[in-house]
Amino acid sequence: MIDLHTHTIFSDGELIPAEHLRRVESLGYEAVAITDHADSSNYDFIIPRIVKAAEDLNRFYKTRLIPGIELTHIPPEMFPELVAQSRKLGASIIVGHGETVMEPVKAGTNLAAIQAGVDILAHPGFITREEAQLAAEKNVYLELTGRKGHSLTNGHVARIAKETGALLVVNADAHGPSDFMTARMAETVAIGAGLDKAGYEKLRRDMSALVADR
């Protein structure tokens, strides 16, 4: 089990990184990324702390902690700069907070995040075919989410990804202990979005490949 979109007390989550990691280790996770919400005001505060947590905790836990960040509600024009700076600070997974139907995310965010080369476009709402095609070309993963509300468009995302060849991930977008998914629930999210068993197994392999490169 791998999850590449989760939150701690460094944004709107409930746990410090050590407890966060221990909770998912007890569920049998192979790896988890902490990707707290950030804009230009706090990304340089959050990333070094998650990098430090990973350096310390990965010596003791079986589950690998991957330092990341979720660029959230930023002006689309700022994505290139903040993606580049986040990587310099040590973020191994950069998530773009996509155009979910649950929030007034600025139009153009999906496209800007993909063009800037985020690793994952979270809950991308009614992403267009053209945007998904670009994501496929740039190896940007589109998210199927287990989070209530954001998950309303999972079926659309899965269908567009299949038509364009875009890569998919399944993430919990966890903010606390009750949000962490089991492997069985992650499979349920994927199958519920319209993937078949073979499609889900490919998704799992693709997620493992993404983690292996970080």
C-alpha cells in the first residue's frame, strides 16, 4: 500500500509526522508522502521540516516517509516558480491542488500545474481531455481520491485517463487517523471509479515506479 497525498499538523492535519508514519506502518504501508498545503508564504517552512522528519524516521520505520508538498489555491501563474523552489528544498513529491468541484479553485489551475511538472494532480475535477493528454505526455499522475466530496468526479477522471493514457494514483488525502485507507479500500476506490482488476494492478505498479524514482 502506497499513499502519496497526506497531511499533518504543518497544514490542516491532526498528527505530527512520527505518529502519522506509525499509524500507516501499522496498516502495512510500503510508503507514504506527507504533502501539506502550501503557497508562497509557507512552503519554505514546511518542506525542510518534513525532509528532517524523513531523515530521522526512515532509520527506524519499515514504512518509508517521502517528503512532499501540496501547492494549494495558488495563482496558476506561480506554479513554475513554486514547483522549482519546492524541488530545491527537497520535496520529492509535488502535488498540485486540482480543480475539485468542492472548492472555488481558480480556473486554469489544472493546466498550469501540469505544465509546471507537478508529480500528481490531486482531485482534478472535470479535467479536460486536452489537459489529461498533456498530463500523459509529461508523466503527471491524475488522482483518484478517497476523500469525501473530492471523490465525486473520480469516474470522470478514470474515464479520461483511460482514453488519453494518463497515469493514475489512488490517494486518501488523509488529514487524520480516520482517513487512512487500507489496501482493500484503495482497491474499492479504484474499482468504484471504473477501473477493472487489471487496471488497478497497473495503477499499483505505476505508483511503485513513481516511489522508486524518488
